[in-house]
Amino acid sequence: MSTTGQKPAPGPRLLLVEDDRQLGPLLAEILDEAYEVDLVTDGQAGLHAGLTGGYAALVVDRGLPVVEGLDIVRGLRQNGVITPVLVLTARGTVADRVEGLDAGAEDYLVKPFEIDELLARLRALLRRSADVAQTLAVGVLRFDVLGRRVTGPDGIVDLSGREAALLEVLARRPQQVFTRPQLLAAVFDPADDPGSVDTYVYYLRRKLGRDCVQTVHGMGYRLGTP
């Protein structure tokens, strides 16, 4: 805590999915010291937030109402979301841990646990994901953000700076529909013609296949699944 009484600037965004009425708020308060935390209390809300929220990591209880914790992880991975997930559970057998990791979770912490261990695991998870975050899924393709290249079954495709910037915006939030003004503001110069968005969507489709960007009629564009 700051000695001046002012809260430090928010850290990475975390989604905490925990239905325990005592543990959930307690963990959220502790994590809020270092992170910007959103707490939801059922699996359906957790899956929706994980798909749309742009979080650095998720902490997910396994035994949730509505949608089970591992089903959240599976749903994220099936939709191309690679946000790292730490699963909390009272089920600590080897088979349970293997099932969690096979579902796509990066780590698995058995209750009861020490807060210091949870914090250490989260720090390690975020360190490991820092490099991974530079490789994004675009359907069956893998997009190297720093290298501005896409790798797939047909080989490697190099992108221009604008093409890569547009694809990165779409790929980091694969379920979000972006309007043309949003994409123009995020990728292009203010003086650029609004038609530039459509032009570069065409360029991406020409290089990566028509399905790489999906048109949502009357709204805009979102990431497709080539």
C-alpha cells in the first residue's frame, strides 16, 4: 500500500471467477493491491468476460454454478483466446490436475492454499505469458506480432506494418466486433480516409484467406477463423 494513502496505478487486469461469498471478495481485495481485478461469481458470466474483457490472466474456481470452471477454459481455447488461466480447486488428485491442464489451464492450485503461493504463481504465470502474448491465434494460423508474420499450413506470410497492426487489434479481442471508426482510430492516422479500413481488410484477406476477417453486416469487422 502507498504510504501517502493514494492507491498505486492499476496493474495488469485480472478476472477472478469465484462463487464462494467469503473467499471471492477476500481474494479480490488482496489481488487488488497489485492488479486491476474484476470478480464474477458464476461460470457463464466468467466465460463471457474471459472472451470479451482483454485480461492479462484469469483465476478460475473449478466448482462453479452454471458453467463449470474447466468448461470456461475449454470455451476460451476453442475461441482462440490464449489468456493464461490459473484454476483453483478442492480436488487435488493427480488425475484432477491432469484434467485441468489438458483442458488448457496453465496452472492448478489446490485449496486450501497460502496467499503468498497464489501471488507467486500469478507472477510466474504473467512472466511466462509475456513472450507468449506476442504470438496470437488466428484460427489455425499463428501471428508473430513483433515479426509481423503469419505462419500456417501453407507457410509463412509477411505483413506490412498497417496490416499487422490491424490484425493485432482484431486478434487480441477475437470475439469483439469493431466498428470502422474504432479501427480507424486504433490503426490509422486521423487524416486517413475512412475507406482505409476496408482497403486493409481486403489486403489481409488476400494474403491470409477471405475468412481471416469476418464482416458483421451493419456493425463492422471481427476476427475470423481461417
